[in-house]
Amino acid sequence: MEMSATEREILQTLLGLEGAVKAMGTTQPKPNLSPLFERIDALTDQLPKETDATLLHYLHRKSYEKARLWLQGRDAENQAGSCRHTS
């Protein structure tokens, strides 16, 4: 799968978010995650309508780990959520 520039930016932001969340237990003061969430939302809004429906579903539902796995070509590792959407 060839990622668009926006999808690459989303992946990088999701990786940054994951790192910030992991550091929360040891970092003082706690990192402010709001700018990361805002960046993900802004990038999601920039995606074209023809973007894969699965990725859009994950991003709109704030299923950021699932979106990260999808962007990394690892969607098969995603578990069904409460909406039963896995692919």
C-alpha cells in the first residue's frame, strides 16, 4: 500500500501519541496530549473522500491504535471493537 503524505503524517503523529502515552507514567509534568489529538483530527479532515473506509472509520471513532496498525499494514492484528468493525 502506498501511503499519501497526509497518511504518513497521521502515522507519525499516532506514533508520537503512543510514545507520549507510554511516557506518562514516568514523566513530570504529564505531557499535554491535546495538540496531538488536534493534529490527528486536522489531518483526518484533510484526507480525500476516496480514502480507505476502514482507516476513516478508525480515525473518526478515535481508535488510534487500530488506525496505526492499519497504516503500518498490520490491520490483521486488530481486534473487533464494540461496533464489530475489524476490516
